[in-house]
Amino acid sequence: MNYDQVAESREPSVDWQELTDLTQGQPFVVERVRLVESGIAVEGQFETPQLAQLGVEDQVFVAAFVRAHGSIKEMERIFGVSYPTVKSRLNRIAERLDFVETDPAPSGADVVERLRQGEISVEEALAELEKSR
């Protein structure tokens, strides 16, 4: 019996860990999403969130880190490893994640207002407007 036959013989949902194990870290695209309550299905190509693209062990590690409020000392205790080991693992995981810009560029109106009030020079205003393109 191949994997397709096994998947068809089970409930329609596949455990996320099974999917992660099956893909072995290779990129994949979700092509169908079904809303549980309404049964509505949407088909297309949906990228999975970055954290979902991590292996199961790394997902557990990130979840533990969040639950520990970012405390490396607590992570040492939970996993029974040293500070350098926790830092090394966090660095390895961080390398796989793209970070979202949390300091968005100011709007054109904000830049013009700051220029009017003399808070910035014309050159600084032009630079900020150029950055926001």
C-alpha cells in the first residue's frame, strides 16, 4: 500500500507532524483549504507560514521559547542543554526565517509635515520618500 492509499483510507485530515515528516524539509505548497464549520473549500496555491516550514523539532523548540518568554535560562532547564546550545539552535532557526520590517516607512504626508515643521531637511525628506518606494 503506497502513501496515497494510506492517506485516502484515513480521515481526510493529515496530522501536521506527518506532513512535515513526509516533506522532509523540502518546500511545499498547500493547494486546497477547507473551512471546518462551513465545509467551504478553496483551491489555489497557498504558501505555508514560515514557522510551519520548520521541522517538527524546531517548531517545538520555538513554541517552548515563546512559552518561556524568551528566557534562555528556562530553555536550558527545559531541554537540559547549555546556553551555547540554546543560542546555536536559535541562530540556526533564525537563519531559516525571513523577518518582517517592524518599522514601516513613514507616509509621504508624514514626511512633508516633518519637513514643514523644520524637523528634517529637504535632503532627508527626499531620502525618506525614496526609501518608501
